[in-house]
Amino acid sequence: IVGDGLSFSKKEKEVARNVVYNINSMTGIAGDVDSSSFQIGDHNTLIEKISEADLQDSEKKEIKNIIDEFINAEPKEKEKLREYGIKWIGKNYDKLGKFVIELTKLFTS
């Protein structure tokens, strides 16, 4: 959580991670998205959706590892992992459908 001149307590940051966003309509790289909702920071849901995605096992394993490392990384390491995650999304976005938005939010929030 960032902002010019803003600071947040550990509790406030934890609460922000559990915010649910409801998207009624969105158009972008993933195409049209209707009535989707996702929860930023819900690591287990992301892992489940990756397991169900139409991806090769090696691709699933790669992004799961990136996510696990990203979630647990020190701030210094997160930027490199963020880049890996975004590159992975770029090469697999056509196989992710609506899920691409959730995955992108993880690495850009």
C-alpha cells in the first residue's frame, strides 16, 4: 500500500488485503469481463485457479513458484519477482481468460 505522505499501520495493511472488489464490466487485454469479483491477497484462490487453468504443468508450476516467492519476499526481492510474474502473464494471458485480471492485480498492487 503506497501513497505520497501516507502511512498505514500493520493492521490497516492487513485489512486492505482482504478488500473484495466487484467488477460489473471491464474491457481490456482479457477481453470483456462481466460480474467478476476477486479478493486481493487471496493466495489460495489464485493457486486453485492456476491448477484449473488450461496451462501446461510446467507453466502452472512456474507461476505457483513465482507467487509463493512473491508473497513471502522481502521488499528488496519483490520487484524482481514482480517482473517475472508480469512477464509470465504476458506470455500466457491468452490461456488465462478472466483470471488474468486477478493475477495481474497481485503483481501490480
